[in-house]
Amino acid sequence: MSDYKAKFTVIPCAVCGQLVDVDNFGQGKCKYCGWHQDEMSLEYTDKVEYPNMVSFNKAKALYKKGLPLKPSLDDFIAGLKYYKEMEFEYDGMLYGVLWSEQIELGEYFEEDPAKWQFFDDFEEFKQKAHIGGKLLKDIWYNVTNADYMICR
């Protein structure tokens, strides 16, 4: 039986400097600031790169101000462009956003396409997407758990 700890290395978090366990690939989430250690995020410091929802430089600036690493709507859209499947919570409901030929927004697990919203491009999504008649861009500060979509 192998030693679990032998598979991990402890390094300083790239954002907050606290010690974090990373695997053999340099991956690990900081329990202090929430930053996912990731080489791609360090290579492209001003881009939103999976698994992080804000760029490295923005994460450092937010942390320096004592703010959480919460993505803006623009960060969320950048993540959507990268990953194509995103999710967020608003007012106790989980929503999915998908991008293929169009951008689609709807309640998670809603199978009726008539209840989904469809947008031709990212600017239209940013300007017209809404939840219960409220524009997403106006309520984004109340959105929680904006992240890459995971299988549930």
C-alpha cells in the first residue's frame, strides 16, 4: 500500500502564499484563498483558464484587496468561451449555460427547450440574458457558485 502523502508536494500558493498540497502534476486548490494551482493559469496570467474562474493577475489583485476570487460576468463569459459548459446559482436555483452553435441559458435539468433562452453571440447573451425578467448583468452580484459545469 502506498503512502498517500508521498503523492503530494507542499508549495506556496501562487496567489496568497499559504502552503498548499499539489499533486504530481502541480494541481491543488488552496484552502485559504480558493486558487487552483495550475501551470496554464501562470502561463496566461490575464486569461481565465480552467480550473480557475478569474485570471491569475485578477486573483492576486482581489486577494490583495481582501476580496473573494469571485468571477465577474465577463470572467464567466471568458470561462464559457474556454469550456463551453458553465453553471451558476441564483436565488436557490441552479442554471446551466451552454455554447455550441448558440449560447443557451436555462434551469439545470430543464428539458423543455421552450423554457431556455437562446443567444446568437456573447454580446447578445451579456446584454439580454435574464432570470425572472431581471437582466443577468444587473443581478450578477447576487449570483453564487459560478463555475465550470460538472456532472451531477
